[in-house]
Amino acid sequence: MTSQIARLLEIVKALRHPETGCPWDKEQTLQTITKYTIEETYELVDAIMRDDTHDIEEELGDLLLQICLYAEIGSETKKFDFESVAGKLADKLIHRHPHVFGDAKADNSADVMDIWAERKKLEGKDKPKDSALDGVKQGMPPLLRARKLQDKAAANGFEWQKLDHIFEKLQEEIAELREAVATKSQQEISDEYGDVQFVLANIARWLKLDAEQVLQSANNKFERRFRGMETILKQQQKELKSSTLDDMNIAWDEVKRAEKRS
């Protein structure tokens, strides 16, 4: 174990000390930390997408802190600790990469995924369960969970035959959403809107797109263009809230044209 990792674990241990530790850190449990873990993960992803090396390093540290806290709590309950977590991970990596640490051959990523799946079976990770959908965790981000559910269903034969059929389903769901909006039933609107999103996730799967990344790119594009529109309006001595929709659309189109020229 490196000196910095050992130092970090000692600091976390001190933070959790029942008498001299930090009041906030002492109160934490495995359950209470989870929301911070999710938050720190998103902040790390944001730093990576911005390609900000300083922030990436800092956010990696924040995420590592979560792991150290989990490990320290596990150590206090005698259930697991940092060493046991790292040891199990090392063993699993070696077992699932016989093409690196053994005699197996893997010429491409598809071969690797086959080996990974086979090794999971040997570990009992893929033992028969109640449903073909078992293993798709509730805590996943919704778009990712939709993808995983659809992958599981498709692997068991429940799959569209053509992409055109999914587009037809999308039109059907949009029509049902319009009908729900007309009824003004918030529950029906919510249900039908969810169905539209689920079909869109399936289209992304068929097109081999990462729906989360694609939506994030769309978010970034909107933010970039909106900020550009604000800049143009400010240059025209116009306040955003007092500008007309026509003013905004003209500025928006100018931003889009500038993007195409660059």
C-alpha cells in the first residue's frame, strides 16, 4: 500500500473516531453516504466532459473519499475493509481476464465480453433467477436502466424485428400522450410520457447510441446556444426577460449560423 493511500485511510479513520472525530463524519452510515456518492460521480463525469485535468483529479479524490468512508464503516462493523475490497477486486479482475493473466485468447472487444460473461457464470453471478430481467438495479439512472432492461429482453427473444417498427411504436405512443394531455389526467400524462421516453431509449439502443451521452450533448448544445443568445441580446442593450420571443429567435438563429461557420 502506498504511503498516500495509507495516509488517507488514517485520516478517514480519525474523522470517524467516536471521541475525537468529526461530528458529521461520525454520523454517517452506508446508507446516508450513497447520495453523496452519486453526486460526486456526476461531478467527476462533468469534469471529464469538460476535459479539466485539475477538476478531474479533485473529483476523483472526492469519489475516493466515499470509498474510504464505506470501507472504514465496514471495518468498524468487522464486515469488510479497504484491504478486503481491494483484494476481492484484484482477484475478480484476474479471473475475468484470462486472456491477459492466463492462456485464453481474445482478438477483439466482442471476444472479451464473451469471456467476461462466461467467467461470471463460473463465479455464480449469472445463476438462474426469477426473471430474465433480474440483475437490472433500481438505483441506475433511468435511461441507463431502460437500456439494460431492453438488452435483457432482447437477449431472450423479446425484440423488434425492424427499426421502422419502433418508429411506428413511437408515433403510437406520441398519439396516446396527446390523448392523455386532452384528458388533463396528470397520472395518464405521466404514464404516456414515460412510454415515449422508453421507446426513444430503445431507438437509441438500435442506433448504438448512448442515450445518456446523447441527451447530455443536447443539454450542452442548448446551454451553449442559450448563453450565446443572451450575449447577443446584451450587445443589443436588451434584457432577456423584456425581450420578445421574436428577438430571442433572431438571436438564437444567429448563434446557430455562427456555429456552422466555425
